Amino acid sequence: MDKIKSLFVWIFGLAYTIILFPVSLIIWVLLYPFDQERTITHWWLVIQACLLTKLIPIWKISVEGREKARRKIPYIIISNHQSILDILIMNCLRLKFRWISKIENYKVPVLGWYMRMAKYIAVDRGNKESKAEMMEKSVESLRKGISIMMFPEGTRSRDGEIAPFKLGAFQLALMTDKSILPVIVDGTGGILPKHGLMFSSGNKLKIKVLDPVHPGTFGTADPEELASKFRSLMIDELKKMREG
């Protein structure tokens, strides 16, 4: 049954994305002169993602703490990363942000086009100049009131646990004096694990938004120490979610 369900989900998801792409392109072209920051394009992608999660019947999604993110305040949003599904699920937060994504994703047909249309930020993880450019664009976005969204683990977890964090998000918080908004996602790795193609059903997907943390309460100006503190916080919260 999982093979049949997986085939259905892949065909439906791809068809849904491809069919709606011309609509997205028309919206992008018509609004291009008036939507310099591509926020309307982003909201259209959020609507598409939320609708897709409701149309696929193999999971149930619960979101806790969405109200903790104040609409007009830009955050550096960080989340653990279990599956490629996290990208879809995180849009259910319905927040204004720009994704930080590895440059390889921009080479994928349709997906890459969407990301460029929404003015998301690419980074070549092995290139120092690319990382510096990513930081500059992130700083500019935060100054314009647009949050930044990234997975500080840098890649999907193999076992569902939270791996050590890279420093970019925490360097950015210290540079800009912006709050970090931690988000915990659980269950996506059970449905579609890293490098997997088979979807399993019966899993509940949980998203929990934690309280935003202002730099003034960090207690350190060391990004490595800061990364360690947030990782410990998120590990503890993930454990509580699973016990509950």
C-alpha cells in the first residue's frame, strides 16, 4: 500500500506544482513593477503549500505557538531538519520570510524558478564569497522587515535527532541585533526520510514555535556558544514533544 500511496503523492504533488506554475508566473509578471521585494509572490507560494498539505490525506499537521511570532517583527527563524517535506511544512507557519537555500536547489526545474521568483537567497556552501553575499542579502532583508528562514543543521538528519548547528544564523543575529525564533518540526522524517522516495502514512506532523529570543538575553557574543545553547534548547523541546 505504501508504494501505491507514494506513487499517488509524487504524481499529485508534481502535477499540482507544474499546473500552478503558469498561474504563479502570470502573478509574478503582473506584479513585478509593484512588488519589488516579492512578498506577494512569497504569500502566493505559502498559499500553494498550505493547500497542498491539506489535499494530501496521508498526514495530519498540528501547529502550536504560531501566535508567538509577531507579524511586523523580522526574525531569524531556525528549525531542525528531518526531511525535504520540512520546506513544505514550514510554510504552514504563514510568516513573511526569505528562505536561505543551497545553490543546488536553484538548478532544479520549477523549484528553482519559484525560488528565484520569490527572491529567496542562495548560498554555495563551499564558497566563502557566496556565504558573504548571502549574509549581506540577509542583513538587507531583515532591515526591510523580512524574516530569514534557515536550517542551521545544514542538511537533513538521518535519525530524526538534531545534529550540530552551523554558525550562520547566529552570526547573523549578533550582527543585526535581531531575535531568533526557534521552531521544532517532528514527524516528517518518519514520512519521508533522507534519501527516501517512499512515503509512509499514519504519521502526525508537529510544528512547535518557541518563544523568540532577543540578542540582549543571549548571554554571549560567541556564535559557537550561541549555536550550542540553541541546539540544547531545541533538543530538550523535541524530547518534550515526543514524550507528550
